[in-house]
Amino acid sequence: MAGGQREGQASAALRIVIPEGAGAVLRNVAAVLARQISERCDAKVVLTGDAPVTVELAVEPGIGAEGFHITDGPKSTVRIVGNDEPGVLYGVGKFLRTSLYGRRGFTPGTWRGTLVPKCPFRAIYFATHFNNFYEAAPAEELKHYVEELALWGYNTILIHFPTWQFDSLSDPEARDWLGRFKALLAHAKQHGLRVGLLQAPNQGYKTPPADLRGVKVPGGRRGNFGVNLCASKPEAKELLIRMYDELLDEFKDVGLDYFELWPYDEGGCDCEQCRPWGARGFVGISRELAGLARAKFNGCKIILSTWCFENEDDANPDGEWVGLANALNEDKSWADYIMADGHDDYFPKYVLERGVPGDLPLVNFPEISMFGMTPWGGYGTNPMPAHFQMLWDRIKHQAAGGAPYSEGIYEDLNKAICAQFYWSPGRQAEDTVKEYLAYEFSPDRAEDLLEAVRIFEKNHRRDQISADATRAFDIVTSVETKLSEQVRRSWRWRIFYLRALIDKEMYEREGELTGEALKQAFQELTRIYHAENSHSMPIKPPQVE
Ligand SMILES: [Zn+2]
């Protein structure tokens, strides 16, 4: 894939061919390919007529679910063949990442071979709240972003309807929210992806009846906006079932492939009847709502999260893991996956030592957004390949996939790393980082930029920025002079560049957030994230007076 020497073979035009009578998904995948090439160089992309290079998209079953192969066809034709329509999309991703974009046009990648994903559940979870990027970005920009994530191998978009932000389903703000995100999910489906909803099953709207509210679960990590209901009170349970009956109906036209039940942060009730929530109250209401979702959506899979279940550091372990395992051993017919993970470096010991409750397939929930930095994303890109490699190595032999937790676009590199873990569990994070840097920035300078990424990770914590921040900035400024105009202007480059600049400034100022350079850098990040009106904490970059 080494760059410069092959730019001589670059083409000023490229033709995309799809089979006659191809369905909407394949036509949309062709449009994704065309847009990516047009955004990266000046080559003209056509669907008919002559061009020096032809890319043919096709579906031929037999490769393996969602897999693809890329082969040479006759006369300067590259064939991207998917086992199914999503497979074509992932093949297009690989083809795009191994191609070159130069001043003279487009040079098709020479990578040939077959790839089939290992994990079936390769989701990204958009935390759709706090007026973050997902709530604030223009709809078109968000749709394009979904396409770009799919090119790395994601096959599912998960979102959360934040009941606590609204009065009811008829609240105008709820209607706006539903309009925006139903359109987004529909867009994902039109590109061959799956979609799902993730909900804390006992969480009410803004002002639930006072007498139906639950008891706050002790402990600092379990979240409580004061709107959780007690799922053991018959009236509260009825209300919750009615709420979800209506909410799920909102997604009837989109069609949900996954429904995920979430225990804490938000969620939970610690009354006599619900305790321990994860093994009793949560199980009861989740089973009810799982049945509701399956009845409404054919083939809908149920994911049971264990987020913030007790761990061995809790002063009063209340038997949640054992209790859930017992409940599922009696009947697990209503659940398809268990999701488990923890904050920071923690992964639930119960799962590592005793296995997954109910012996269900395990999916993880890597925290790629908030780790070790506030405000989240406030300093530009936050790549942590070594951190995620360490986390993944503990469970890669048994995971069936996962869903990274995302608050925005600043963790784009971490998303690519996780997508490729799910696709190919043995792939090294740094290998993915190099492919990302070559594709998004420069194939010739990917090694140099990798050194900058290693420095970013070493300097991740804001009180530990060391002198090599200057070295990273030198690398980035030196690479910038060689980049195409398209790359220099792209948001991915800007958040990479700004991270190097901010770290250098913070090192020189011994952590003080002062001066014109930092002020402008934070303002630019705010614009890129559309964070002007987001909650100042935790989403909005620091503001320098
Ligand atoms: Zn209760």
C-alpha cells in the first residue's frame, strides 16, 4: 500500500457497476463508495459510460455471513463481492482503506482476498442525550457518520430514548427526538445495518407519580435522576408496560432487531421486593418487556446488560451475579445475550472466573468516551490502543461482539479499533490504528503518526502531560505540509492536529488553560462537535476567557 510510487497509475475517473435490478441497499452502498472517493480526491465517479477503472459490486452467497472477497475482474475491473448486501458494504470499506487518493485522482487498492467477521454482534452505542454530537449535529452529517462507521465493520446502531428528558411521548421535544432518530435508524437499515433500542426498564418520564417511585440503590455508580419506578408495585409495573408498549410501537415502521435492558446508571430500585435489583426486580420487569418486544418485532434479540452490577469491591455484595445466573438457569428462553463490562480497567470478576450467567453469548461495552478525561472529548482525539488491547485480550476468546459507549466523534479512532476487534478478534489495535492513519491521513506517514498516537495515549491524563507532547506536535505539523487539501480540512485531521497542539500548550503552561492558542483550539473543537449548546459538563470543551 506504499503511496507515492503508484500515483502514476491514478485515474481521473472511476465507474461503479451494480447488478441490474439491484435492491435499495446495494444502490445505497454504491452511493457510499462514490461519496467517499469524491470527498477524498478530485476523481469523477460515474455509474454509466467509460472510465479507466471499474469497480463492480455484487452479491454471491457462500462466502460466510457478512463476509466479502475482493478479486480482479476483466479489463481493469475490481470486483467487490459480498456474501450478502452488508458484506458488500464491508468489502467497500476494505477497498476504500487500501486505495490511494492523490492530486492526480484515485488509485484502486491492490489488496485481494476474503474476509468474514467472527463476531455476529458488532454494534456502536450512541449515547443520545445531553445535547451531545448525536443530538446536535445536522441530520445529514450524522447519517454520513453512520455510513463511515459501517465501513469499519459495525453492523448495528444502538440508541437510548431518554425518558427522563421528556414529559411523555407527546412532549414536543420527544416528538423531535423520535423524528430525528427514527430517520437515522431507518437510514442505517437502508444500508444493510441492524438497529436496536437500549432502555432502563424501570425508568419513568420527567415527573412520574410520587407514590410509584423506587428506592435509590446505594453506591455512587448507579445513577439516579429521581424518576426510577419500583417495578414491584403493581401499578408501577402496569405503567411501565404501558409506556414500553407505546414506545416500542413508535419503532414499528423502522423495525427493531435488538432490545437491550439496562439495570443501572440509570435504573434500579432497592426496595424489599426488588432487592437485589439485578437478580430480582430487574429480571422480572425485563422478562415482561422482552416478551413485548419479541411480540412486536419478529426475530428481535434481547440483550441483558449487567452494567454496574455489584463487584468484589462493594462493601455489601448482594448476590446479583449469582442471583441472575440462578434465574437464567431456571429459564433463559427470554434472553439472547449478556452484556458485561466495567468502568476504567475493571471487568466483572464473576464472568472471568465463573462464566457468563445462563451460559449465554457474551458481548462487551467498552467505555471509549469518558475514560480519564473531562470534559469528554474536550482536548480533541483520544486514542488509546494499548488500553483497549489490554481490555480486549481478557475476553476476546469468548466474546460474541459488543457495543462501545460513544458520546461523540472525538473517539473515532477508538471506534475503528473496537470494530476490528469484533471483526477479527486476533487483530492488534495498533495494526488498525495504522490502517486508519494511512486511510484518513497519509499512507506514507502512517508510522510517524502512529508515534504521535502512542504519545497521545501516554499523555492521556491531563495532569500527566510530559515533554514528548512537543515531539507529537512536531510530527503532526511536519506531516501536515504533505497532506492533500481535502485531508487538511477534514474534521478527523483537525481533531488530531488540535490534540497535538493542546497537549503541547498545556505542557508548556504546566496545565494552565490560558492563552490565545488554547482558546481558539477549544472554540474550534466546540464547533466541530456542534457543542455550542451542549451541557457544559460533561460534553463541551473547556472555554478559555
Ligand atoms: Zn422496588
